[in-house]
Amino acid sequence: GSIVIKTSNAGSAGISGALMFSSGTTSSGASGVLEIGTGTATHGKGGYIRMTVGKTSTTQNEDGGVITVTAGQTTDSGKDGGSIDVNAGISENADPTNMGGYIRLATGEAQGGTGGSMSLYTAIGTETSSGSMVFKTSDAGTLGISGALSFSSGTTSAGSSGVLHIGTGTATQGKGG
């Protein structure tokens, strides 16, 4: 059967309640683990996990809700901050027409204005270097070719198409990249 955990609806002038799932703190050792998953399907398709922020429907000039995923911070010397790993599913069938799962990142559409923007950037190192960014496809198997990389702006029916900029940053006391 199903299990539903939810707060009650808000009154006419309030907000609905919050839900919090958290492990406790610890003074020695790692804090607890929070796992969310679906069960294995023996003769069917595995379930799915969906995270959705409710629709903003108001006359108060409010933006849509936000989803934030943040890995852990560390203050230990010589240790890295937490990582975020997003992995698509493995195709374990040997059929050469099968593909592993894909990852799609898309911004929101705008009915009357400009579609949403996307930013991918590495963080600053306040006393040393900023992080690196790598775009590459994996090596090919014994019978295939390596994957393609495409960088392109979209087409347009009125006006100029988008610009593609590639460059290095300014060097204040050194040689430009």
C-alpha cells in the first residue's frame, strides 16, 4: 500500500506547514544517512523519484519556488568539501542498440518573455586557483566511436541567432591563457 506524509492545508491568510527529514548531530563520528529510494521491480519497470515545487499562483508578483541541493562543508585541514554525484542508469543488456540512461538539464520556458538561463561555473579559490571544468566524451569501446560534442546556438526566424563566445580570462600580473 501507499504511505502519504503531508501537512494540512493553510488557512486563508497562512502558510502550509513544513516537513523536515533529518538525521541527528554527532560529537564523534559521521552523522546519520538519509536514503530515499524505490524497490526493485522483478517483472516490471523500476519506480521513479520526483521532486516538485508547487506552482506559484498569486497576484503578489512572486517568483516560482526553488530547489537547492548543497553538499557538505568541511573545516578540516587538507580535506575537500562534499561532492554531488548525478549518475544515469546502467544498461546491463549486451545488445549493441541499447544505451545507458541520459541526463537532461533544461531551463524553464517563458510564454511571453525569454526562456530561463543556465550557468555552469566553478568556484573561486580565495587564496589560490579557481576550479577546473572538463567537457569530454568517454573513450569508445572496441567496436564503436567516441561520442560527439556539440556547442551551438539555436535557430531564429526573426533577427540574429545567438552568439558563441570562447575565451580566457584577463591576467592582471601574468600571461593571458
